Amino acid sequence: MIATISEAGGVELVRSYTRAIVAGDFIAYLKLLRRKYGNTPIALYLDQLQVHKARDVRPWYRQLDIMPILNVGYSPELNAIEAVFSKVKAQFNRNRLNCLVNKTGFNVEREIRAAFAAITAKHCAACVRKSLHILDRYVN
């Protein structure tokens, strides 16, 4: 799963994969992101996933005028998307349990989309503010 959130827009762009994400997938995502935002400045706060730092990926940040900001290792509380993913996982698991209890069909892809659709811009903004508050405490 690759997802982008913003304080203003909430969940902005989500791509789901049934396998591990490779450099080509992430480069394609970066290109989609640039197309979506045109000339608007983009800074991405990234975790330590290897593909974010891959040799094939690094030149694309400059080429697409995207500023990568790598999170400190083992500090998911500083990355707002982690809180969003937590909410998505909780929603997904509730839906899965509901389907099991009620013995109804469960479509993984549909339920992932529904879980992301349940995330509001207000929730994303709160996650961003919380991460910034924690980061500010680290810095100051």
C-alpha cells in the first residue's frame, strides 16, 4: 500500500499492491503525485522503507521536484500516515470480523478501499498536528 495524506486534503492518493512494492512501483506513484499536483511544491515525509531510499528512486525526487524527508528510524509516532494506517487497519478488521460473524462474503480490495474512504480530512489533519507537536517536542 502506498498512500499520501495532507492536513488540508486528507487522504490524497492511494495505491494498493498484492506484492511487495518495488522501485518501479514507487517511481510510478511519484509521477502520479506530480501529475495530480502540477507545479505545487511537494514534500513527502517518508518512513525508512528501503524503496524510498533506493538508488533507482533517488534521482526521481529531483527530476519531479519532490522533497523527500526521511523519518528517523523506529519513530512511527512522528509520521502522521502511521496513525491513518492504524485507523484504516482497525476499520478493515471490523469489517472483516463483521463478515465472519454474519457469514457474508468478504472482498479484500473492496474493504481496503472502504476503510480508506472512511478516513476524513479532519482525521488526517489531527494526525498531522499530533505528529508535528511530537516532532516539535523532540526538536525543542
